[in-house]
Amino acid sequence: MGPWPFDPRGAQAESISVLYWILFACAVVVLAIVVGALTYSGIKFRDRPGRVAEQFHGQNTLELIWTVVPTIMVISFTALSWNRLNFINDVNSNVAMTVKVEGRQWAWGFTYPDQPMFKLPDGTLLQAGEQLDIPVGQKIKLELTAKDVIHSFWVPNLGGKKDAVPGHTTTMWIQAGQPGTYKGQCFEFCGDGHADMLITVVAHPQSEYAAWAKTAVEEAARATSPETKAGHDAFLAGPCAGCHTVKGTTAAGKVGPDLTHIASKPNIAGVLSPVNQENLTKWVRNAPSIKPGILMPKFEGVLPDQQIDQIVQWLLTLK
Ligand code: CUA
């Protein structure tokens, strides 16, 4: 996918890129005229021996032109921008669904709307970290907020950017014109991890969206069943979520492997098999003793034994 001015992929991005190109073209023309006139005058009227400069005051025609033309241009730009802004800022008409977005150091969390298709058996709503899945061709309203500092949501090929501010809700909308994966990134410096605060928006064909939601809800439900809720909560609240991703939860760490289907894997980190309670417990307690040099620290003595057990119980449900 190209840079957004060349490759807008949705109604909003298209509307912004048209405005961008109009302003850019006008700026290039103005630049050419100004630099051209400057160069021409500099050469034509330069100081030469024996030449006396003509003395005069005022030039009504020229002054009128360079006052009226820029005025008309500025007024046109204002009208055009106003028109686009009304379109871009209209977050309420024809909205297909509303997703809550929370920025935090340093990841995005998405909560899907209160609709039956996004409901988990325990009554909570589908959530995701970093990746937002939307249907193609529909206007998706985003309600943004932040947990700690100001972040900014921007997926350039889909639309403009909006700040996510702690204690405050801002709104915007995005719409994808065609299926695909759209990359975005936090656009407000928010600390050490700012550069890694990436956003992925995946647009599904409308006919496939319900099927996607069903799978996502099933995955999430497995991850939050009542028997293993303690482990789920400990995983998300503790250090695990900082490095690992589990789809269907807000765990979106990128340092360690994705654990969404850890219980169906043939082994743990390629060294310990099978994936069962005994081996997983060994691994969480002291991974470096099994695979020297690994980034994962030992958690024996760091997390209470009971919590490690609960986390392992939960991991074993991630089939
Ligand atoms: Cu969040 Cu930059």
C-alpha cells in the first residue's frame, strides 16, 4: 500500500487526499509564479555599469492583482476545507457500528459494540488489542480515550487522525473501501514505546464479517470461561501480557510468541513437549533454566505459586 495521498482506500481518506492535491497544486503554481518573477526581475533589472534605475511609486494594476488573487484563493481554500471538515466531522450519520478505543502506554485496546454478535457467554463484549477488524464499505465510529497520557489514532490510508485524551472522549470515523490490512500508528509522542504503538485495521468483505466475529467470540470465550477466569485475569494484569499476545483479549505484547493457540502446539518454545500442565508450570517458573539465553525471565518467586498455577490452567484452555 502506498502513502495515503497516492493511495486513499476509504471515503474519508479520499476526501482528504483530493483536498490535499488541490492545495498542493495551487501551492506549486504560486511558488512557480513567485520564484519565476523573482528570478526574472533579478536578472533583467540587475545593477549594470552606466545604468540608472527607473524611479516610480505605486503600480495600481499589479497591486490589485496580488491582493485580489490571493484573497480569492484563501477564501476558496477555506470554503473547500470547511466542506471537507463537515464531512469528516460527521461521526453520527449512517454509522454501522461504534468501537471504543483506548490508548495506553503502549498499546491500543478495542472494545466492540453492544451487539449480540460481539457478546461473550459471560455477558462481556469482545475486546482486542492492536488489531481492529471491520466490515468493508461501512462507516465505523470510534470513541477514543486514553488511560495515561495523550495518544493519537491514525490509519493514514483510511482517514484522518484524532487524539485519544485521558478523561475525555473524542470521536472519529473510518471506512475501508476494499478488503485489506491497513497499518497505522500512534501519532502523539507518548514515551519510550511510542514507536511500537502500532495499529492494524483488517477490513473483511461484509459477507464474511459475521463469520469472523463468530470465531473471534469463540476464541475470546475460551479465554474467559469462569473456571479459568483467575488465570486469565492474572495473565492480563501481570507481566505476561506485556510480551505475549492472546487474541480475543487485550494482551497484545509483541516481544514473545503469540499464545492464542498455545495448548494446541506440539511443544513449548521448540524445546519442551508436550504442552501439558507439568511442562508449562516448569516453563513459567524458570524458562531460562530450560532454554538458556531466552528473554523470558523466571517467575518462580516473582509471582505467587498459586497464580502461576492459575495462569497455566488458563493457558491450557487456549486450543
Ligand atoms: Cu501512544 Cu504515541
